[in-house]
Amino acid sequence: MDKLLITGGNTLQGELRICGAKNAALPILAASLLCSDSVKICNLPHLKDITTMIELFGSMGIRLLIDDKMNLEVCANTILHLSAPYHLVKTMRASILVLGPLLSHYGEAEVALPGGCAIGNRPVDLHIRGLEAMGANITIENGYIRAQAKKLHGAHIFMDSITVTGTENLMMAATLAEGTTIIENAAREPEIYDLANCLIKMGAKIKGHGTSTITITGVPRLHNTHYTVMPDRIEASTYLIAAAATRGKVKVKDVQPEYLEAVLLKLKEAGAVIRCGDNWVELDMQGKRPQAINIETAPYPAIATDVQAQFCALNAVAKGTSRIKETIFENRFMHCQEMQRMGADIHLEGNTAIIHGVESLNAAPVRATDLRASASLVIAGLVAKGTTEIDHIHHMDRGYACIEENIAMLGGSIQRISA
Ligand code: UD1
């Protein structure tokens, strides 16, 4: 298993380009199952989760054409199996996104139940209940969700709690349903907006995406399109937070600054000088140590749970005491225990981490426990004295393309070794 070695102490400086958003690319790939024509998807990030989705499509018999720039053409009309097997779903929960499109287009689908994961319980009951409201007959047997419906129909769905992939699954399913579906208490994440725009380009009738009420009027079929995936706001945020923690100056390019607003406000509060252009953001700490900042994660437009761990690393070396409250996932503080091993002064009280910033961390062998935890440990390594060894970095490869190259380009000392 590969490991990362990071020698801390360098200030990150320079510019980098941000990739396509993993969390938009995955549902957009799933959306291609809604039509029999070919769908061309551009700006896909070079990530393990994307290759897992490609592998899943391959296992269904779907023909895929991919070029060296990761532009992918999906021809779903070659599909043979309407099934997502456990060995793929267990490595990537977002495989659940094929449930709605397969059911809606082909009248049946079988998807392994994702089960729990390191950051919490993560049920899919709201996906299932929404599809049932649209007329699906769903059973759960032998660890698989088995869904059937001759034709889904429109429904008025109230989501008990806000779910990103749940909203996406139901929105996709509704595009080919008979009649109108209204999803209330829908998630408002920019990735949902991007997916809706792709579906609209395929001929879907969707209104209200980006708000908490989405209205979808079913159409008989969707057609071919080509679509460019939006930039990854979590990847951009991660590099900006890393720059702030190392007291550096970094410009991220190919981003949509409007989707980074909550993170940028927090970074300003930490003492950063921020400049934005149409598609870039520059952060400058002017060599200063960051101020501690309080964070509470919540659905968009608030601070995303996917940047909570990175902010923990920043606060671990900030001036003052901060509180970080995690409201989305119940077990998303495992990075804190690893940072404690590096000398971070963090105390957990239920869903809140209380962090007393220290001047610097000390290198230690640490273990990445999930995707964003791995990014936070990279940041912790960059601000630690000595060489930190991060194990289990396969989590990081699920969501960060070329992180060693990018960090090294910005002046960080980082090396991947095969153990
Ligand atoms: C998506 C993102 C993930 C991010 C998360 C929260 C993708 C591929 N992944 O995950 O990176 O961390 O949103 O922003 O886009 N819940 C239920 N029942 C359900 C579904 C969800 O109770 O049927 C709960 C979950 O346990 C969790 C909360 O709702 O507490 C939010 O989860 P959800 O938005 O569904 O996360 P994902 O869509 O899996």
C-alpha cells in the first residue's frame, strides 16, 4: 500500500488549476444511463471514484470511449445487466446513483445496499422512499435493493432530511416519469445544479434546481449531448486552506468563486487577504499565522462537511481556540485523533471539536481514515516539524488527482512511496 511522506515547514506559494468536480461527475455519469444515445462528458477528474464508476458501467456491458484528456463517451444502449454489484458499491457509495436512472429508463434495477462507512451510518432510505412514492416496487433481499416499475409516475415528495445523492437520484428518475414530480426540502448543492443543467441539455424539463423545491416534468425520452463538468469546489477549498495553514499565497484557477463564498468568508476571518476574478481565487496570508475560526457544517450554502477536516488542520496551528461542529455525519472526527498524535490540542465533545491552536505540530506516522481526513493530514504534515508518514492514502486517491504534483509545485515537500 502506498504512503505519503511530507516534510513540513514550507510555505505554499504559486498557482494551480482545479479539476472537474467528483461529486458532479459521478451523478452526471449516472445520468447518461437515462438515454440510449451517446453522452459525451468532458472535464472528468482523474480519480479512483471515476474509474470505479467506469468499471461499474463496464460490468453492466455499457460501451465507453475515453480519450487521453479524460473525455468520456457513454453509449448506454449496449447495456446487458441492470445491476450494481456489492464489490463495487462497497468501494464507492455513490454507485447508488445508478438506481434511479436504471429504474426509470429500463423498468428495473438491482443495486447492492451500500451499508455503513467510516464517517457514519449513511442510510439510503430516502432514496428508496422517494422512488416508492413514484410507483416503484422495492424489496431488499440478500443485501441488494431490487426495484421494479413498468413506468414511474410523478409524485410530491418531501425529503425528511436534506440528502445530496438522494435528491440527485430522485431528480434523475423523475425526468422520464409520467407527469410532474415535486421534490421539497431538496439539497441545493452546486453539484445538483450542474447535474440538472446536464439533464436539461439532454431534454429534461426541470425547474427550481439550486433551490429547495425542484419541479421535474417527465418527458418520453432524453437525447444525446456533450457536457462539461463544473470545477471541484472541495478540491479548490482544500488547497486554499492548505495555503492559509502554511501562511502562504496561492491562486487557484478554473474555479467558480461564487460557490466558494462560505469558505472564503471563513478564510478572511482567519486573516487571509482574498482576491477573486471570474474563474480564479487568490489567497494571501502575508506570512501571518492564521486566527482560529469557529465552523459549523451544514448543507449548502453553509460550510460543507467535506471541508471540516481541512479546517481542523488549520485550527490546530491557528492563534486561539476554536469550535468545529459537525452536523451532517456522526463519526467524522477520526482525523482529530490522528492530529492529536502530531501534538494537536483537540478535545472532542459529542459532535464538536474544541481546538486550542499550537504554534506547530510534530511529525508522526498517521493513518488516513477517509477521503477528506486524508487531505487534512496532508495539511497537518505541511505544518509539522519533521517528516510525517501518512498511511492508507488510497482514500485520498478517491478524490484528489495529482495531489503530490500539485503540493510539490506549490513548494511543499511531499513524496509517495510504495510500501
Ligand atoms: C454527498 C457527497 C459527500 C458529502 C455529502 C454531504 C456525493 C457523491 N457525495 O454524499 O461528499 O459529504 O453529500 O454533503 O455527492 N441520509 C439519510 N437517509 C438517506 C440519505 C441520507 O438519513 O436516504 C442522511 C445521511 O446519513 C447524512 C445526511 O443525510 O447524515 C446527508 O447525507 P447525504 O447528503 O445523502 O450524503 P451523500 O449524498 O451520501
